[in-house]
Amino acid sequence: MKRLILLAMVVCSFALSSCEKEPKREPYYVLSFCAEVVDEEGNPIQGIYSYPEGSAFYGRSGYSDYQGIIDYGFVHINPNKLHKVVFEDVDGDYNGGEYESVTVDIRDQLTGINNKPDEWGYVGSAVVNVGKVTMKLKNL
């Protein structure tokens, strides 16, 4: 009888552990970021597009304004793909020339990225100040 009770307890513990909630979606991380985009002389560059490298994301990425400021573009992104932010000139000569893309590593500024996802897949978030990003004109 004791063996039967022990066996029933073991089976119940396996059943209860299998009831642990699985995330309802892929894990995601919420990243908010800001930056100041300038040319080699320190002049602000308008219209530079910024986004996390290699990501399929939704949210609002950042475009630099007339002062070169990207003010808290944000994205929801898979935490395994989040390491760098890309700054890219997408308007050609409109902002004074064509600039080379710049990629900035932000890994050391991220917090909670290795947390276990909750039932909706959320693992954490961070507000990252990328700082001053200097872009060079392309040699055409």
C-alpha cells in the first residue's frame, strides 16, 4: 500500500510539473534607445535611420531629427538577436551627402536579457543611451 501511495505521489508530481505555463509567444525584449548623430565635423545629421541589427521587430525605430537626435526609438525584439544598433543613411544626398552605415555594440548596456520569459514571452527591458554616433561621408 505504501508503494502504491508513493507511486501515486510521483505520478502527481510529474503531472503538476508539466502544467507549468509555457510562453504564448516567442521571447521578446523591449529596447528603448537614444543617440546623437553627427558628421566628422560635429554637425548634426538629419534623417538617419536606426534599428537593431539583424532583427525582425515591431515598434518604432528611430530617425534623427534636424538636431541629429534620435529620441527613444523603441522595439520589441528577440533577446537572442539583440546586440547592436545600426545607423543608416536612407535618404541619399538629401541630408548633405551619402553617409556610411555605422554599427554600435550595446550588449554591455542591456539588463535582464537572460531572464526567463513570462507567460507572454517578456524577458526584460532597457533604456540605452548610445551617445554620439559619428558618420563619415561615402567615397563615391
